[in-house]
Amino acid sequence: AAVLVASLLLELAHYFGPATLATALGLPVEEVERFGRSAHEAVLALLFVGLVVWLAIALAARKRTRNDAERVDQALSSVNVGLAVWDNEDRLVDCNEAFRAIYPEIREHLVRGVHYGRLLEIYYPLASAEVTDGRSLEQFVADAMRRRGGRVTELIRHQKDRWLMMTD
């Protein structure tokens, strides 16, 4: 990091030489040069301080984000209800152990980033007749994707000796 900052400062020194500063300030180069090296060094010091402050703010924000993510993970893990979180592109963000227990057949596929449609394709040949209900793979996937079409839907069914209420 120190080498990166030093390299950045050298680049800034080059770009913020007297001619560049004169142009930016709308002054003749001679007038900027009259202030001498101390003005140039002051500008670089201000840029360095700004960089350090920005870095400190970015690190604090990253820590807050990580803490928030850990709290969400803890909350997901603590409930006895199967929960899965999907992004806007239907990719799995996270799911809890209770959700994995509902689908032990595809447990190893329930990983961050897997697409919902891909999980359906993996699950179909392993699913019970109650679940597939005589539908082809294409019908099964199409029905499931239609349920996810942006509005909340509920499906209640009996599976593996328990009742499930699924909400998309």
C-alpha cells in the first residue's frame, strides 16, 4: 500500500506541476512559479491528506458492510424456517440450514451465485412424483419461473411427510 501511495504521489507531482496548476488556477506560469516549491508541496500535501481521509472512510464503510453481512448471516441461521435470498438475476445470495434441509438432494448445489433455473434443472430428476406432478422438465421449470415473476405467490404442498408453504 505504501508503494502504491508513493507512486500515486509521484504521478500527482507530475500532473500538478507549475504549468498544470497555472492552467487550473487561470494564472500565468511565472506567477505560480513565484510561489515556488512550497506551494507545489502544499498542494501535494493536501492531496495526500485527502487520499488518507478517503482511505479511512472507505475502510470504515467496508467494516460496517462486513458487520452488517455477518448480522444477516446470523439472523438467517438462527430461524427454524427455510429461507433463501436471491438477487435480481435469480442467483442465490445465501440460504440457511433449514432451507438446505428441505432440499437434501441438491444441498451441495445450494451455493452463492447458482441460478434458480439451474437448481430446478438439477432438482427435477430427483424430485418426487408429487412435486413434478407429471410435468416435463420444461413445464416444471416454466411453472416455477412463472411463480417468481415479480409478485408474491404461495404454494402449499405436502412433501416428505411435512407440509410446506413456499412463498416467492
